[in-house]
Amino acid sequence: MSAQLLIAPEVSLPPTLPAQLPPPLFHLSQILKFGKVPAGDFGRVVGIVYAAGATVQATGYHYLLFLDEQSKSRRELGIRADWIFEEDASLVAQELPSTKPKERESHQGNGWQQQED
């Protein structure tokens, strides 16, 4: 498997951070979807940042999504990653469902492999 570069849109940090940040609602590897975007894109959380803006100008948690191959923006436009603001996100799943019964992804060596239970 060859290494591929994942380029994320830039974010704007707030001028000052609160003394204490609230805990984020979502976590790495969860599957989120865009609730207010007609395309209905979804993907796995691969990054979290407290920012003033990313794809929307709003201060709070923004989650970097690695868009699923079935997401319209990835399928039709080739967009592989995008930021989603916490208030615009909804949880789809803790993990992506496997394509075959009793199959899951596991990381072994330098690549992702499918593994049967």
C-alpha cells in the first residue's frame, strides 16, 4: 500500500483560548455526518481542533473528517477531507460498518487490512 497525503483545509485559531475547554462531544475514529449540508457527507474523525473557524466561522470544536468513499463530495468532487463544526455534526457510528459479516479493519504493519473474526 502506498502512502497518500491527506490535505486538510486551513483553520483559524481564536485570539485567546478559554481558561478551561469543555470536553469535545465526539472523538477520534467515530463516524460523523454533516447535518446541515445537502450532500450529506460523512466520514471518520481523524483530527480535532478548538478553533475560531474552519469551513464555517464559528468558535468551538471542529473535527477533521476523512470522507467515506460513498460521500458525495468525495465520489463526485474528489474531496478526501473536510472540517465539520461540532454543532453541525451528528454521530453515525462508533466505527464504519464492515462490507462483509463479521469482518473488521485492523492496522497491521504499514497498511490497513480486513480481518475476519
